[in-house]
Amino acid sequence: MIFLPRLAEGLVFVITPFNQVIALDPATGVERWVFDPQIARDRAYSEASARGVAVQGGTVFFGTPEARLIALNAATGKKLWESSLGPATNDGNYQVTSAQVVVVATVIVGSSIGDNGRAEMERGAVSAFDSRTGKPEMDMASRPALVDAHGRPAVTVLTKMGHYFLLDRITGKPLLPLEERAVPERVWKANKFRRRSLSRCVTACSTLQKFEPRPGWCADGFAKLRYEGVFTPPTPKGTLPIFPATWAAPTGALPVTTPGAAR
């Protein structure tokens, strides 16, 4: 069992690997209430774990292995609302295992995606919900950072593919040129990807990743595999896979430096 107890609202809140939330008296350990979300038991979850709950404003927030976000009354354990984060059909590969973060009236929640469970997996994302109603507010793969863009308040975000967004913090309009290109038809018909054109950060912030093998055994092995860039589909003969999620962008947060700051 991996979880962090939470002391708030005069109670200690713990959560079990199968998401039963328990409220205890901090002085005596006496159980005050228990809430069981009745998670589905007919799915092969990629992991069975719950690492904590979030508590703010008299409300307890937690996620489930079927990717549900649930809000409870902290004093009584009564359910206030429930929202779904994952796909309509969830086989257990899209989960919520970490505790949420509550900022003012917004609940921020991450996701846990099973590794290599099938050919097409859901994309991990950071989502935000209204803490009072459970309505979605945003969905992204990396925590945004607040920056100053030539005197304008802005927000910057990276995607797992390494796409870079710089948006006006007030209006949400892009502050950098956006170019939309079609993905090769042989890979994903009718789908599109966006490429960011940055004059100072072209290599790190676009999808033009290119693999160049070293001479010798690496080049010999590479010659036997299919490789056509980031969107190369898998083949029975072998494909060199590129997983930008692990290196193209930090999924935790975007590091930002202030001009003139010490390095």
C-alpha cells in the first residue's frame, strides 16, 4: 500500500489501493466514515494503487483506477459529484493513482497509462475540473508555466510530442505562428499534427526529431529497421520506435528562466 495520509478539516484521511476513502479521528484513530466507490473488478488494471487524496474547502477529492474523479463532503463522506477522465470504454489501462492538487476553485488531476498494453493506447494528460461542479476546464500533458512574453502575461505549455504552445494568458490566443500539416496518409488518415516554428528553439520544440545511428553495429542494426521519422508505424519486419513522451518534453513542468538570472 502506497499512500500519504492527509490531516485536514479536523480529520485524518487515508485511501486504500482499491480507493476506499476512510476518515479517522486524529486523536483516537476512531473511524468517522468510509466511502467505497465500488470500482469495477472485471478489468486488468495496470496497477492497483492510490497515493492520496486532496482536501480543500470542506471537500475531499480522489481518483480511481477507472479514471473517475470523485468529490466527497469531508465531514460526512457523502458524494458531491463525480466526473470521468478516461475514454468511454476503459479496460484498466487509463487510471488515476496520484493525489490531486486544488488551486482556488480548480482541481488538477494527472493520469497513469499502462505500458504497451495494446497497439493503440490512450494519451496521458493533466486535466482541470471545477471543484464545485466537476465540469472540465482543461486537458494537457504537461503542467503549464506562467511567463512574461515581451511585456504580455502569457502561459507556455509543452506536449508529449514536443509541441510548444505560447498563449496569451488573458485571451488564450497563440503568440507564436502555428502551422498545421497532415500526417502521412499511410499512418493516420484524416488526423493532423501541429508543428511550432520557433526562431530560437527549432530543434527542441518541434517534431522534426531525426535519429542518426553511430557507425558500426548501431548503423547495421538501424539499416534492418523501418524508420521514417516520428510517425513511423510498426511493421512485422521491425520498426525503430521513437517515444517523445520520455524525452521530448518534461511532463512534470516546463523549466523557465528569467532573462538576466544567475546560471
